[in-house]
Amino acid sequence: MSEQKLYDLTLVNQVAKGNAVFIKKLCAAFVTGSREAMDEMSHAIAAANWPEVGRLAHKVKSTIDTMNIVEAKVLIREIEALAIQQQSLEQVPALLSRLQEMINAVSAQLNADFDLKLH
């Protein structure tokens, strides 16, 4: 029995027109790019650089949408809104932690599903 997928590649398949090599490249780019974005966002939060947190959240939002990671869609929008409005900022680190866990789980699934050999 397989684990439930945390992502949906319907849009990726449409963009890639079913090209398996291109889909694999897009998945690898998501894994490496999202890891970098989470690290950058973590540093921006630690520095209380809320405009940067908002900018980074906005930047990664479309990638999360493309991969259709449902829970991550909610989290990234909440992080972006709080950072931009500079309200309830004490919630942002916990939200980012949940987002990182979700992204790590998706990355692990993509690594396994596409044999990406990414760490």
C-alpha cells in the first residue's frame, strides 16, 4: 500500500506536456529551490526582516501552487499576510516550522517517486 501523495502534478504535467524528463527536472528544481527558500525565510525571520519574509513567501507561493501542496498553500499565504501586515508576528516561526515539515515530506516523496538522488 502506498503513502498518500502530498502533492499533485496535474498542472506540472500540463506545463510539461507529459515530458517525463522535463517533469523530473521541475520536481528536482522544486526540491532544491524550496529548501533554499525555507532557509532564506528562516534567516529573515530570525533577523525580524518582515518585508523580506513577505517577499520570499510571495516568491515561493506560485511554486507551491504549481505542485498543488494543499496544506502548504494555506501556510504560505498566512506567513505572507502576517509578514506584510506585520501583525501576529509571533505566529510566523511556528507556521514556517509547519511549512518546512510539509516541504520536507513532499521533497522526500518526490525524491523517492522520481529517483532524484537529492539530499
